[in-house]
Amino acid sequence: MSDTDLSADRNFDDLAERFSRRIHNSLKGRIRVAVVQRDLRETIPGLGENSATDKLRILDAGGGPGGFAVLLAEQGHDLVYCDISGKMLALAREQARQAGVEESVRFYQEPVQTLLEKDRDFQVILFHAVLEWLAKPREVLDQIISVMPGGARLSLLFYNERSIVFRNLLRGNFYRATSSDQRGHEGSLTPSHPLDPDDVKGWLQAHPVSICCESGVRTFYDYGERNRLDQRTPEQIIEMEKRFSRQSPYRDLARYYHIIIQKNRGPR
């Protein structure tokens, strides 16, 4: 992996505070955590609330403000966190400190591509909202899966290109909706490479993996009428999001798409 390849990937130093405030520390972030955490608990042995399984070795790659790393460290798991943004890493470290688990997480300011060249023995890898910001998303996904040991799980969350098209249709922006280029502009929180779930699942077919779970994150919240949704409690909204997150067509148009895969074990 060359330096040129890595330098083309999005670094969130300039947007760390804004991203954390508008996404992670908002109802949008609470919806994401609720849906993804449910998927992890129901799909990955050892992550359930009442699981007696020994602690897992988990990599949170491109972990942003560190919410999931902290949650899993609080459960007693062995966490490795990496992000290319020094400001994101600082936010994650502070969150871990406030939760009293800073000593349970190892922090690295580097991309997953280089970290996996020297450390590969993870039972679970979280790769949340990173793929869509990479210059070469398929190559990085291929690298991650290729080094995963048999039986390991990958939690893959990415920005759904269909949600951009659907939003623009609802707003009457027909030119934008039919454009072949759905990338966000520089400085935007819309990613540079939004992805179609069918394309990503097609990439996965090249590997010996099985899909364990598929969910949509924010199936309706981003599209709803604010004056009506504001009359509902966050708990009511989250419950409805979870209820419809695995149902098509709502899942297929959600802002984010979540897939959990398991690397197949080779013949003994």
C-alpha cells in the first residue's frame, strides 16, 4: 500500500468536532448505535448482554469519536482502535477516559491498511462509516477480509447511495437524483464515495464469507416531517427505526446500510 493511496483517503481533522456534534451526539447517532448494537448482540457470539463467552479481541477501524470502542471495552473486551485523524483519536481517548476504560483500549493514529499489515488476529472488526470515504473502497475491503482468520466477523456500515437519490426525488431535485455522480462536495458530511448495497454485496461474493445480518440505519428519520417527528420521543423513534430496519424496502433506502459477515473456516 503506497503513501499515495493512503493520502487520498478522507481525514476528518477538519470536521471532527462538527461530525461528532451533528451525527454522533444527536438522535441520528443514537439511532445508529441502537440498530448496530442490536445487530452485533444478536449476531456475534460473545457480544450479547448476558453472554458468558470469554472476551473477544476487537478492532474498531476508523473508529471516529470512539463510541463503539468504549461500549465494548465496558463489556470487558480487548479493544484496538485506529483512525487517521488525530482529532478523532483525541475525542475517542477522552470518551474512554470519562468512561474509565482508557487503559482497556489501545489507540493508534494510522489507517487500517497499515495496522493490518502487522496485527491481524482479531475475532471481530468494526468498519463503520469509513468505506465510503476511501479512494479505493473495494481494495481496502478486500484487504480486510483477506487477512481475517476463519470464523472472524466483520461489521460493515456504509453510507447508502440510494438514500441520496431518494432524498433528492422527495425534494424535486430531479437533475441531482438522476446524476451519475452522487458524491458530496468538499467539506460536506456527504461522503466522497457513497455506495450501493448491491455493489458491496457483489464485492463480498469474491470472498469465502457468509452474510449473517443486513439492516438499514435511519430508514425514515432523515426523510420525515420534523414538526411531526418532534412530537414523538426519541425512544419512540428509535423503536420504530429498529422495527423497520430489516424490512425491505425500508432497509434498502436507509441512510446507512449495515452488513455483518463471517469469514468461512477452511477445511481442516
